[in-house]
Amino acid sequence: MRAPSPPHNPSPNQTPASPRVAAPVVVAVAVVFAALLVSAGVRATPGVLMMPLHDTLGWSRQTLAATAAVGIFLYGLMGPFAAALMQAIGIRRTLLGALTLMAASTLASSAMTQPWQYFVTWGALTGVGTGAVAMVLGASVVNRWFVTRRGLVMGILAASTATGSLIFLPALAHIAQSVGWRAVTLCVGAACVLLIPLVALLLPEHPADRGVLPHGAPADYAPPLPPTTHPAKLAIETLLNAAQRRDFWLLFLTFFVCGFTTNGLIGTHFIAICADHGIAEVPAAGILAMMGLCDLFGTTLSGWLTDRFDARRLLFAYYGIRGLSLCFLPFSDFSGPSLTVFGVFYGLDWIATVPPTLRLTHSAFGERAAPIVFGWIVCGHQVGAASAAFLAGMLRQAQGNYKDALILSGCTGVIAAFMALSIGRHKAEQQITESYAA
């Protein structure tokens, strides 16, 4: 008689088969995807406003870049506190508050006439608002609504944060060129206003509110208990605990480079870089839109790969390709074919680092702490982006070009590629040592 087959235990890099995704889960992901898409468009708008504000109001690029840098920094700093707030008062309430703040600040900016008003609306207020509608929102939703397929879903949501900004840019650039910069701020504000009722009506706080379990959860699944600590205290305590771990700093520093090589440099300055080479705003924004479409495929594919392969090796490939792409750009002739090649390779890799970074964070810090720890890691991403936005503006003002900024950014990408291979290595070596000792 044939012996029964032993039970199959999937390896950590394999995803067990899951039932069909329930409709309420799909709706929740779709609403969050739309919110992230619009938030990314808001965060990218200063890149469109830079040249019109410079030309019509006479504000210097350095002043505009400094405001963009402050917004990017606050966007990242809000991450861990927003994640803790989502655990304390709920994802839905936090998201509604952030959308209201974004709508009010962007609509108010249509009346600005002084640089300080630009700083308040597009630097401070939108920085805080978009910081709560960012990758930490995606991580919190994935953690709450999914037990399996987390890498794939995080890849889809992460794609929206980059794709949204890049798809918004051509339309906003056309509006800025044909109607004026004030119309841009009104359009972005209106998009935020339209999202508020959608979130209020269609996004439940928990899967159980729609009578379903998180996707892939067993019948006896018990969600983590909500924290009783004040959100700000919880965020700080989580940081202090995580900061004692070597993996936290490796994840933080590699994600710093991620921001340094994406949002801060290309996201903020690409249209200005193209303008230096005689390329108008709308065609330059079109190239960014192409990057966005490539990113949608690249980051979704990255999520699928993250569910199946070593996340460290994926990060090595992503950072390496991005770094080499940035080093190539200043030596290209900025012709259509050259920018297309750059746009495809860079776009596929724009934010593909998010799913493997979240997976490594979850593996190192556990289900309950992972969203807040990831928030602090995202803060590192935005510190890097703010640094690049300011540094690139300063170098452009001093040297008259972006060559050194692009090469420096590319070199940091190559360095981050090798750093990524060390994430989790100490833990793996410790497990091997313990197995030999046993």
C-alpha cells in the first residue's frame, strides 16, 4: 500500500495557495490605491509649479527647492506617527483627516503671492497631510487586510505612490502652461475633495466590519490587539527599540538612498533638468508619465517576486540598476531615444524597492511593530529625498547644471545595492551557529 505523502510546508519564499479575494477586500484596496494615487500627485505638484512660479513671481529655484525639501521631509517624518495614529484611532479617521488637510492647503495656495505662503501651504501643511497618505498607509492596510499575498498587494499600492505622481504630471504641466499655475492648485485640491466621501462610504475600519476575514487568514485568526499607548509615545518607543538592531539601520540607510535617487532628485528636478537641455515642460512631463507606467508594472512585479525570492537580492538588483541609470543620464545627448531608454529602466525600478523592504521589516520586527518601524524607515526615505531636492537645487544654482547631482545620486545607488546584501545576515549567521551548537 502506498504511504501517504508528508504534509507540504512551504518555504519562507513561497506563498501558499489562497482562496479568491473577497469583494470587500478588493474595494478597500481600490479606495486606498486611489487615495495614494492622489496623494502622490499632490506631493509631485511642486515639481510642476517650480518653473511657473519662477517665471511669473520671480521666486528663485533655490527658494522653491528648499520649500519642496521641507515638504518632502515632513512627508517622511509624519510616517511613523501616522502609523501609530492609525493603530490608535483607526485608518479611516486618519485618512479622512489627512485628505481634509490636503484639500484645504492646496485650495488656499491658489491665492498665494509671497514665498512664505508657498512654504506654509506646499511645504508644511501638504507635507503633513501627504505624510499620512503614503507608504505607511499601504503597509497598515496590507497588514490588516492580508495574511498572504502581502508582497504583491504592497507592490500594487507602492506603485500607486509613484505612478500617481508621474501620471498627474503631464496633465498638470499642460494646465500650468495653458491656463496658469493657480489652476493647477485648484485641480489638485478638487481631487482631494472628491476622495473624502469615497473614503467615508467605502473604506471600513476592519475586515470584520464587512463580515470577512483578512485574505488568506485561517478561520481561527485573531488580529493583534490595538495598542493602549499614546500614538506619539508608541512611535518613539518603537523607534528606540528598533534602533538597537543593526538591520534597522541598514534598512533605514538603503531607503534613505531610495529617496535620494527618486523623489528628491528626479521627482522634483526632472522637468527643470530637461528645461536646461531645451525640452519643454509638457514633453518632459510626458517622459515622467512613461516612467510612471513602467513603474506600475515594475513595482507590481516586484511584489510578486518578493513573495517568492530573497528580498535582499532583489534590492541589490534594484539599487544597482537605478544607480547605473542615473550615472548614464548626464552623459546622454537627451535625445528622444536616450531619454526613452533611461525612462524605461529607471521607471521599472522607480519604487520597486518598497515590497522587499517591507518584507524584510516585517521579518525582522514582527506583525504588530512592522508598520511603525516601516514608518521610521520611510522617514529615512524622505530625509534622503529632502536632501537630494535641496542639494540638487543648490548645485544647479552654483554650477548652472545638474551633472554632479546626478552622478552623486547614481553612486549612492550602487553603494546601497551592496549594503542591501547585508540585511538580515547577522540573524542568519546566528541561526546557523545555533544549529551547529545543537
